[in-house]
Amino acid sequence: MSAIHPVILCGGSGTRLWPVSRKPMPKPFLPLVSEETLFEQAVRRVAGDDRFAAPLVVAGAAHADL
């Protein structure tokens, strides 16, 4: 059986959760409901599980350093 290739979409303009979420720091990179960010939670869900290949993270160039 071949592995599932997860795609994690991150980014956004930060308008719907303003003023908490802004363009420089969209909501996937904010710890909103726990100490982990939504991005960290998504990565943790697939880490260490043999069913999944390494995730492909899709984000804008402005968020590459996050």
C-alpha cells in the first residue's frame, strides 16, 4: 500500500479573525485554542504514522520563515 501524501495549507490575509490574525501572522500560525498552533497540530497528526509520507506545506512566500 502506498503512503498518503498530506498537504497542509497555511496562510491567508488575516481578515476574518482580525485583530488577532493579521497578514504577517495568519491564524494557522497562532495558538488559538491550545498552546500549539493549528499548523503544529496538523503536522503532529501525521508525524510518526507509517500511513503518511512527509507532509507538503503550502504557504505564501511572506510566511516562509514562519
